[in-house]
Amino acid sequence: MSVRDDTYFYEPAKGHGLPHDPFKAIVAPRPIGWIATRDRQGRANLAPYSFFAAFSAAPPIIGFSSEGYKDSIRNAEETGEFVANLATKPLAEAMNRTAAPVDRTVDELQLAGLAAAPCRLVAAPRVAAAPAALECKLLQVLRLRDLQGQPLGSFLALGQVVGVHIDPRYLADGRFDLAAAQPILRAGYRDDYVEIGRMFAMVRPT
């Protein structure tokens, strides 16, 4: 395999020199963590986070990162829990409305016209219409640091999944039917989203 030496190279600390930052387009598509929490007063909050992923299967651990100490991080720290709801194409407009910068006293579920459903093991609500939701107990919140050890304005919340809700309509032959659920993913720049496309199987070597 030949090695190319004519790549467009830049050092992020010195700027990319392009009209738009390519980083979020390269690390993509990314699932959306549609995070529901409650504050100490019991007020519900719902917000989408595109820096979201699974980090462990046994036990299942997921995390979301917030650029800024926002309500979802604050509430998760205050109560020790959060819920990740699956954001899908039919719910895309509602999901987008929950991204509005509103006062922390505003219930984004009501703002977006979404029905809330109770969880089993945490007090935070879940989105009733979501095909799947993950109830999580907070493990830790990490304030990210750069190479010089300087604290950044980004916070990573890690939670262990203690309960899983699945709409039975999206179970087929014992599997969660991801294609039928139609999850949406962030695909780069400010306004770009994608849907799950054609899927294929590939067996790992043993």
C-alpha cells in the first residue's frame, strides 16, 4: 500500500485555514445523546448532545460531553442520574426544538410538545415516543483538560445503564431493529444530519 504525502495537514492549535472546521465532519456520523434530567427541585430538562457514545458493554456505560457547564451536566451531578433517549427521524423536529437556549426553569418536553413517560429506576423522565431509552446512574463528571493540563469549558458525564426501555414494535427476531427505528446522527457541520443507510454484516476474524 502506497503512502501519500500530499495530504492537507493542519495543527488545530494554529487553525485549520478552511471556511469551516473539518473536525466534526471527520469524526462522524455521531449518535445524538438526547439527555433527560431533573434538577433538585424536580424540574425536567431535555437537551440533545452530539458528543455522545457508548464506552463499555459489561457493564453498559455511556457518556455525553457538554461544551459548557449546562443544565444537563448540572442536573446529573445534583441528582446522580440521567436518561438517554434515542433521537429518530420522526422526532427530529421536536429534538431540534429542545436545543433552544431557554431558561433552566423551562420544561423542554412541554416546549417541544413531547409526552413524558416515567422511568423505573431513576426520577428523570424519558421521551414516551422514543423507540428506546437508557436509564443511567452517574459514575462521574470529568472536566476535560488540554495537553498543558489546563481545564477546558467542556464536561464529560459518564453513566452506567441500569435500565433499558424498548418499544416492542422495534424488536424483530430478538434484535433491536435499528433501521426501523430511524435514528438520526450528526454528520459534520452545524446543520448536517444523516439517517441510518444500508447496513451490511461482516464477521470478525477468530
